[in-house]
Amino acid sequence: MKPLPLGSKIGILGDGQLGRMLSQAASRLGFKVVVYGPDAESPAASVSAVSKVARYTDETALDRFAAASDVITFEFENVPVASLDYLVSKGAKVTPNARALGITQDRILEKRFARSVGINTVDFYEINSLDDLGKAIAANGLPALLKTRREGYDGKGQVWIRAAEEAKVAFDSLNGRPAILEAKADFLREVSVIAARGYDGTVKTYPVGENHHVSGILSTTLAPAVVSDTLKIRAETIAKKVLEGLDYVGVLGVELFVLEGDELILNEIAPRVHNTGHWTQDGCLCDQFEQHIRAVAGWPLGDTTARFQVEMTNLLGPDVLAWEALSQEPDSRLYVYGKDDPRPGRKMGHINRLKAML
Amino acid sequence: MKPLPLGSKIGILGDGQLGRMLSQAASRLGFKVVVYGPDAESPAASVSAVSKVARYTDETALDRFAAASDVITFEFENVPVASLDYLVSKGAKVTPNARALGITQDRILEKRFARSVGINTVDFYEINSLDDLGKAIAANGLPALLKTRREGYDGKGQVWIRAAEEAKVAFDSLNGRPAILEAKADFLREVSVIAARGYDGTVKTYPVGENHHVSGILSTTLAPAVVSDTLKIRAETIAKKVLEGLDYVGVLGVELFVLEGDELILNEIAPRVHNTGHWTQDGCLCDQFEQHIRAVAGWPLGDTTARFQVEMTNLLGPDVLAWEALSQEPDSRLYVYGKDDPRPGRKMGHINRLKAML
């Protein structure tokens, strides 16, 4: 693809904080941004040239969005695949592609894909009935993790089963949604890698970050993490396999579990810029948001070298109310997403703290 | 003043690239931005939550702007002082103050103010008639620089007089506008200092930058410049005198001429964020735009330490058309302002090139 010229219009499906930071990066490169999402006063709409307020399935609104955008991307992985297909059918250029979105929306398709390209995962079982669950528990043993196949995030839609008696309650909590039972991973650390691929197949990978979750929600990322060269190369190889296997153009995040001997298994693929990549805003000259915009616009990918080691801490719910103290911390930068209601667990902002010059 | 809480509305008079970068910084801190300016698709409006499209003298629009903003600032020094006075009369909180704007809009008032607070300037003469000009030339000698008192920028509205015969043509070129004749400064270098002051009187100064102009327009700034400690202290002292003398809250830029022996004389005060401060976006953790927003919002001022030495180069007119090559330069970041017409001399963007880690 020829690089999109200055002034071209980048359409973004989704209007949250990821869209906000993508929009700001796109503006900095001289693009105009059209945000599509359900809320008029969303984090992304309030920093963008144009905003389309509509449901993701509104075909009339999607028609207008397609007409207003030179390329369309997304910041939200639960955009319906049918909406992407519809946009493509109307002649829109959409990236990442619908297949990549469809695979990563479904935990079973995602793990099957991973294995098909030679990436290890935990053992897993497709669960469509209580009977399936019983057989899976018998085969796998306990504890094991029961999750909905789709739409879970931040620890929602998942429950640990530690004893056979808990199976029925766990299964009922799914309310009939298709599910997956995952074996427990005996991991020592959780790391992630943010990587980008251009239309020409160029791949660039950011240094590995180490993540800490609290109650299933990302709390901090330290990057570049202190890891062995072996781990680094393995993580980069996995990211490359994912990008190439999905014929992906743009930035994605790959969450990995680190086992004994620095063996890596895939936890999850996020088909978008990712919370564990926010450290790049202050660690690198080209952050993940600019990188994604470069990729989808057909610009050459930017430098992923880390200049600083950064600890990113999410400001969840009322954490953000400490903005006065946070804004006075030395060696740090504060990012607030412009959301009104700091309800518990809601991602309201983050702070990047510089730990070391590299 | 109590710090404005997250979600407060920052009004910005002026809709150019400085407003754009101020708006992005304000959003990052969690403020909502209301831009006021003459153009609907301006650099600032396209990245801001709300935009008011009106002339600066439209009282009905100013009323609405005042009602929509918790604090109002400006990015354009030719906003009429009467408009600020009007906003204040309607109960708006406006900073920097109207007196500071009025003084810095007028080259004679500005130089008188500078001298009143102990800052050196070139010799200057008020010119209201050809007769004034003749007397001034006789007193000062030639060459000398004839400028309009108001509204010149980027070398517009000024002409060198090198011989007495040129006086009449030069005077006529003013079209009757009040003017100033300035003695030639035998300067070795041009430097500038960007500084901020809070409501509580706290002052923070960024490292001195060295500037190069081409045809009267800023071409590059290198900062921190290689300067003596004496020069550094003198520049900081001047910035502090200006900020305090104007009872200024916000960021301003002070352009200085460096004479033999690191003596400094004031060239110009810009009552706003300044082109020679764009290097701070990549040199410092808190750039001049965030700093200005912090100051006007009553937040504690941010860190002005330089982490990198940066060379900022303006992309004037067609320079920006080289974006493909510019976007591939290592150790650099590109900023494009979203303007459509790259006419010669127009500020279309800039690039910050990292020169050294500090």
C-alpha cells in the first residue's frame, strides 16, 4: 500500500481510552480522525476531528463512516466481525483484518490458531454442556479455569473450579454461553510483548514487559523487563508467528506465561494496542499508538528501542482521585482518560514512572 | 487558587498549532478543552472536545465561551485586549492577564516595561511621523530597524534602514501605522528561555535554547544550548523579572540577544507557549504545553529538567511534504499541525531530533 498522505482520514471503531490515545497519535502525524462509537462524550470523541455516535451494527452509520475514512481500524476487540465485513463490502479499507478479529474474539479459536502456528498454550477443552465439563475435568484434573469463549476481559466471565462439586455452579454461572476449560498454568511470571506489522510484512517488536494483575485486572507493567536473551527471543518469535499467521497489519499485544526454564505459553492475544504497551509512551520515541497508526496508514514502522525503563501503573476507579499527588511525582508522566465516573476497577488513567535510563 | 479538578473545562482563545498542542496536553491531564477561534476546521478545533467558531470581538460568542470554560487562556498574542477585558467583566477567569497581553502586543510598551524591571534592550524611538523618524535616525545612526509597534511576526512589518535616503520609503511602507525604530544589536547569538509561573508565584525555567532564524522566521532551536553558567543565570533572572513584573501566570517565551561577554538584551516577549519551546516535547517530561495547562489550572508546575538535548527544526511550507523521509529519521519525532495549504513560510509542523542524552 502507498503511504496515506498527510490530511488523510483515519477511522477508529471504538471510543475508549485506546481510541483516545490512537487519535492523539494520528493527529500528531497530521491525520484527521473519525471516531465511531456509542457515546457522544467519549474519551476518544473529545479529542477527535469527527465523531459518529452509533451502535456498531447500525448499517446507515457504518456507510457514512466508511465514506468518511481513508482507512478504518479498531480499538475495541468486541466490535462485531460482521461490522468489519460490512465495511469491507462497502469498499472500506479495514485493518487489522476480520479474520484476525474473529479468531482473537474466541478463546478456543485463538488457542487452536496458536497451536497451528507452533505456539504452546495450556491444555483446553471446548465446553458446550455440563457433560462436556465433567469429561474435561476428568481428563484434565483440577484446579482448572472455566471461561466464556467470548467477551470476557479484566477477569470477568471466568471462574476457578477447584473441586468436582463446584462444576455445576460454575457451569450454571455461564448462563448457557459457550465456554472453555483451561488447565492451570504453573507460571512464574506474566510477560507481554507488543509488536507491529506493516502491509509489506515488516515486523517490529517492543521490549518485553512484565505484568502484575490484581483481581484479574492489570495493575502494573515494568518494561523493558529483566529477562534472559532466550526469553526475549522466544517472545519475539511468538509475536512474529502471531502477526504472520493472522496476516495482521497494525499493533497487537501478546500475553505470555513464563514457565520453568523460560518456556513460554500463550495466554491471550489482544488484536489492538494494549494496556501493557502504555509504557512505550515514555520509554520509546515511537509509542504503540503512533506505531499502530503508522502501520495502518502504510507508513514505515517507527523505532521500538527503549530509551527508559518505565513502570506503568493503572489508575483504577478512585485511584485517579489522587491526581494532585500523582501530578507532583518526579520522573513520571500522568495520563487521564477523561471519564466521569471513577467506579471501582474502571480504567481511569495511568502513570508512567521512569525507572532507569537505558 | 485551588487546583482545577479533573474534567474541568479549559478555554483556549486561538485555534492554531499552539492551541492544538495545548489542547492535547490538557486532554492528557483529564481536562476538557473548549477552543475559540475563527476557523471550524482549525488545527486546535480538530483535537478538542468543543469548538466555538467566531471572531474574537463577537460578544455573544464570548459570553457562551465564558460560560463554557472554568478558566480561559490564549495561544495567540493578537487576541484583542478588549476581548480579555470583556471576558473578565463577564466573570470569566482569564490568564495570562490582560495587562501582560497589552504590554507584549506593543513593542514600545514591551521595551519600556523591560527597562522598568531592569532588563536591557536596544535603544529605541517612538515613530509617529516622518519627522520623528528623521530625528531618531539622527540620534541613533544607521543601520536601524523600523518596525510596526504591533502585530508583526515572523519578520513581517519590519524593514532595515541602511541609508538616510531609505527613510521615506520605509516610513511610507508602514501605511500610517505607529512604529518603533530600533538600534541594531551587535549580537553573537540568539537564545531564548521558556519559563512558567503559577498563581502562587512559583517560577520554573527550562534550559536556554539557541535559535537560528532564516528570512526572519525561526528555523531551528537547539536546547539545552551550550552556554556559560553566567549566561544561564542571566537568562533565568530575566525570565523571572518578566514573569513577576507582568504578574504573569502561565508559560511565556523570552527571546534574547547575546552580546560580547554574555551580556543579554531583550529582543521580544511572547505571552504564550513559544515555537522555541517545542523541543521540550521530547527533551523534558513536562513539556511547555503541559506546563502552561498546569499553571493556568492551578496545578503544581512540572519538572523542567532536560533529559535529552534536542534540535527542533520547523517544517515551513513545502518542507512538510518530505514527511515520508522525515518519518523514517532515527532518533526523532515528527509533529504535523493538520493545515491544508503548505504555502511558503507557513508553519506546517516540526521535527525534534534527539542529539544527546543528558
